[in-house]
Amino acid sequence: MSFSLAAIVPSYNHYRHIATVVDALQAHGLRIFIIDDGSQEPAKSALAQFDDPAQGITLHRQPENGGKGAAVMAGFRLAADEGYTHVLQIDADGQHDLEALPALIQLAEIHPEALISGQPIYDETVPVLRKFARWITHVWVWIETLSTVITDSMCGYRIYPLRAAVDIIDRETVGYYMDFDTEIMVRMYWRGTPVRMLPIHVTYPEDNISNFRLGADNWLITKMHTRLVFGMLRRLPKFPFNRKEDSRSLSHWGRINERGATLGLKILFSIYRIAGRRICWYAMQPVLLYFFATGREQREASRIYWRRLYLARGEDREPSLLDIWRHYRSFAAMALDKLAAWLGTIQINDIFSEDLASLDALANRKPGIMVVTSHLGNVDILRAVGAARGIKNITVFAHTRNAVRFTNILSKANPAATVDIMEVQDIGPATLIELQEKLAAGNWVVIAGDRIPLEGSKRIRMLDFLGAPAPFSEGGWLIAALLGSPVYALHCLRDGEKFRILFDKITDRVNRPRPPKDGLEAPMTEYVRILQENCQKYPDQWYNFYDFWAVPEQINMPDKKHEETT
């Protein structure tokens, strides 16, 4: 099928910026349909001046104001009558970044079967309430599609495959006003049209006139989401989370997709900053329910963990769905604590005083220390209060580039809480020299001891954890041996309304393994003992959502390409 693109510019009383929009569209050789949705003077006369069929511009005037959706649908039919395969929808008020037009068109040419949509990046001109209201719609769309593929359903800057779009408006109910953009996108997604999002800049010109009717359009949007939720429920048997679970082939932790984590973190940041923790917690619940329903591997991993925990306690019982749901909710609460830590809202008085005394004693010593932590609890609590207690610098070793990305996002919110992030595979002689200099200056080096390396069974040691052998990496302990520094176990855990920062000294120095002596066995075993003890005390704060006890030979190990793209 050949690719041919026309542009639809709906307008109701917007005319001040439309000339710039038309010029940009003509520069790309596009056929243009301006849809005047019953504009009043002076907009009516101003729009009429653009009607020039010889130059590829047609003004179509609706008999009365029927809404943005009705105007766009009229444009669909005009473009279809002239044989176009795709249509570009763009607002007339100058909000959309015209420099993104080439990328939008190129994406549509590469993926002609897909709906290509802008994902707005707002500047400071966006009204705060409007931005918050959009996030509410995003959450509902994730529920309605049981997916986070559609990251913004309200942006009117998009390219439709025309046949699929016309088929929707011919066969299904689609809103005529501000409910149009979201509803047609969701319904096209339901019918199998792929959706691809392109980040674009959006501004609100000072002379911009909003056509949003606060009462009427909010009511129409509410009714639209009601229709879509019930439509989702009717389609529920076809959604993938109803497939039978099979735990026989669980993935290595590095192959389990982060499932929209970068985007999710940005969304949480926005809601948290605008509305605070309580509203953010409520907004998270539908998304959390979605991940609970669709996260087969994560649910099974949680079940395995609880089963091991109960057996270690001497309780012969099967974990319930309530146990697993409580585990998920704890993870969500930890995510909010992480945001609070990086935004600087966690204060000294949120930490138990006896834990602060231990922290102060370690913070003021030279040289610095090696800290082995885990995915039990939330180490970001340390970052929240560390600088105030005299910790000059924390260097954290991460296993994936995801950790680097997430930290970059968080650091923009609070540069004072920034830590150095270093990938494990980057360690070499120069890195060791740098780390020794950091330790000599009293700084800390932190690494998680409960993740095995991505390259498989290299430097793995099986140690008893919650009653069964589990793989632990020797990498961090080899680094500790080379640095010759004291090693402490650290766990930052929520305890009621406050936080515990628990330090346990493991050894003054890790001895390098030289046959027949094994210098790693004792410190690693002690670390696992401490980890197990804290798991027993704070069971729902364990956040390794993969089969922790699976031996490397039984795991699908990640390849390099996957690590680069997850």
C-alpha cells in the first residue's frame, strides 16, 4: 500500500497562529483540510482567507459548532474521498511543536499500520491543573487498555492510518467533543492498531483561547471513561493476563522487563510534586492493580519468596493472593518513599535516633567503608539524610544501565542528593585507584549483594538462604578484598511511620581467596545471615521480584542486546 498523507486542522475561533501551522504543512507538501467548526467573527473571516484549493488548501465549514471530534471526523471523510491513506491531525492554536513534524511523518512512513501520536513535553506555560487532569486520564487509559503503551491519549498531534480510523467512526461510538482524542485512540488500540509515541514539546501561547468547557466536557469525558471501562470488561477474556501461568521457565532478573519503570517514575514525580503523597498513592492503585493482574512472573516470584519464608519460620502453609497483594502494595509505598527521599521531604526526625547515632559514628571516620546492601528495604533513605550527617560522597555500583537512567531522573529533582553511579562491568585498575582515593577521603562505596551478574554463572556462590541454596555474586566481595576496607551490611527499612537504618559490621577486611584458603566464605555467609534475619523481621519489604533461588543453569540469561534495550 502506497503512503499518502493529508493534514486536518480543526479550528473553533482559533486563527491567530494558523498561518504558521499552514506554512509548515505546505513546506512538507501536504494536502490541507481546515475544518471551521462554526467559528464566530473575526475568526470566521480570517479562516476563510486560507481557502485555496489550487494551492492544496480546502476550507470546510461545519454548519454549526459540533465539537473538535466532529470536525476531525469530517476531515477524515474529506481525506478518504480523495484517496489518502493517512491523515495528520494538528491543532490550529500554535501549541504543537512544528519542528517535530518531520519525525512524526517519518515514523508514519516506517510504520504505516500504526497510530503515531505525540507525547507532550510541557514547558512552564502549561496550567498546573490541566497537567494534573491529564495524568488522571492517563491512568484511566492504562486501565481501559490494560497496558501502558499509550502514554498520552489527549494530544491532538498525531497521524492516523485512515482506513482503520474511518472504520472506527463508522462502527463504534466516539465522542464529538474533547472526549474524541482519547476514545478513538483506545478503540483503535482495542482493534489491534499499534500505537507509537513521539515526545514533542507543547507550549500554551499567551493569547491562546481554550475551547474546553469545564462542566460539559468533564461530564462527557466521565461518560467516555465509563463506556471504555465497561468495554474493557467485555473484552477481558481476550486480555493476556488470563493465560495459564507456567512457572517452569522463570527469567534471570536482568531479563525481566522493567515494565515502563522510567516513564512510571516520571509520572509519579509529577503527581507527587503537584498533589502530594496521599493523592499520588490513590492515583497509583489502578496501575498497581494492572501490574498485579498482568505480572505473571512477578506474582510467581512473590509466591516462591513467601513460601520459602513461611517454611523458614516453620509454617507449612501456602501463600495467599492477599500476601502477594500486600507485597505489591509495599513495593508501591517504597516507590513513594524513594521519591520523598530524593525530593528532600524525609527529615532527620523520620529516622530512629539510635540508628542516627550509628550512622554518625561511621560517617565521620576515615578512611571510608564498603557497604553491602540489598533489595530488602530502600537504600535511598540513606541518601536522603547522608549528606546532613557528614557523608561526603556515595559511589553506588549498579548492574544495569536502568539504574543509571533512574538516578539521572531523580537527580534532576534534587541535585543535592546526587550519588555517583558506576556500572559493575566498568571496574578496572583505574576504577580501583579512584575508589581507593574516595575511601581515603572518608567516602563510601555501596554495592548490592543480592543480585548475580548478568553474564551468568561467573563468580557465583550458592549459599543457604531461607532454607534453600540461592546464588550470590562474589563480585562485590572481590572488590572489597582489593580495596582492603571494612565492610558493613546496610538495610534501610520502614518501621511504622519512621525508618530504620541498620548497620551490621561484617569484617574489618575481606581476605583475597588464595587456595587452599577461601577468604570470601565467611563474610558472604555472615551477609546472608543478616539478610535472612531482616527478611524475617520485615518480610513484605523484599523487592526481588524474580525467582531468587533459581540456579544459573536453569535461567534464561540475558543477552547484551536485551540489556541495552530494556
